[in-house]
Amino acid sequence: MTTGNSPLEDTESAVLVSVAELQRQLEESLKQLSPERLKVVADFAAYLASAESEAATQELLAIPGLLERVKQNQTTSKAQYTSWRTLRADV
């Protein structure tokens, strides 16, 4: 009997289950920690989130010309924009 799921869908589903299980395990562990240890965990989690964010920023900055295009778009006059409502009246 086949479920019709592609290998990618199966992998994504397994990852979601794994993440949910890890989160559950983490919640259980956190309940057992002293306030001092909770502070350490919170600080470490903040550090990891910051490191992940920094890695994503560096990945974006590595795209040739991206920063220049963003800066150019920020300086584009609003008068040059067209409302999406006038472009797509059926939306």
C-alpha cells in the first residue's frame, strides 16, 4: 500500500515530527531547571538565534548586486509605483 507521498514530502514530514518531538523534550527539560540554569539556557538560545540570523544576513550579502538593488528600490519615488489594484482589478 502506497501513501502517494513523494520522498521530499516524507522527509519534510519526518523533520516536522522530529522538530515537534525535540520541542516537547526541551519543554520537559526546562521544567526541571533552576531559575539560574533557565537564564543560561535563555542566553544560549538568544546567542544561537543571533548566530543564525547573522548567517542568513551574510548569505544575502553574498548575492552579487543585491544590496545595490535594495538601496535603489528604497530611493525610487512612490510616484513611480503603480497600485496593484489598477493592475489587477480582478484581485
